[in-house]
Amino acid sequence: MIIYFCDRELNILGHASTELPEGIRISQDKTTEDVESGVNSFECILTWDGDTRTELEQGIVAGNYILKQSDTKYDSLYQIVETESDTKEQEISLYAEDAGLDLLNTLCPAVTLENYSIEQMLDYFMPSDWTIEL
């Protein structure tokens, strides 16, 4: 598995893998899908060496994104919620949740929309820093 670290504009900042021989390594990865709450989460431990620590710390800032290829037909976009660094073991524990959680508890203004396309409706209700490519 390979995951990519991205900023808020989805610019790739780095990557980690369970199988590549060099670079940032992933271990103890766990994806959880909670059907009742509708929350998907991703947890893992990332290990670094002397050359990759700075890249890793800059890429996994809370609020940044993780792109993860799924075992199912859908790939996933997670937002980093929390990280915890252990410099002695040269590893960082990472916890991320669905990027769509940004939209929870967002109040939409009252409006009557008639004869609008789906794209126009989404543009109207989505936060200004979100874009959807249709």
C-alpha cells in the first residue's frame, strides 16, 4: 500500500509505503468504517530515517490530507486529525478521518432552487475552499 500526503489544495507533499525498500514506512495500518456514525478513519504508524524525518513532519500536519488507495473499488481521502511523534523509536502515530467531515454541521442558507443542475447546486452549498470536478 502507498499513501500520499497532500496539502489543502491536494498538492502532493510526500508518500509512505508498506512495501517500498526506502523512504517512509507504514506499519500497523488500520481502516475503520463505522456505519452508525458514518465516519471512516485511518490509523497507522509511520517510521522515518534521518533523511526523511523533515519531509514526513511537513507532510502530516493536522488539516492536511491523505490519499489512500482502497482494497475496494473506491479510493479514500482522509483529513489528518492528530499525530504523535516518538523520536526515540523514530516513528509517528497518525490518525485521520474522512475529509468529508469538513461538511458536517455546516449551515446552508434557505434558498429555492429550480431548474438547476447538480453541479450548480453543489457550487451553491459547498464551502468556498472546496471544489468538485464533475
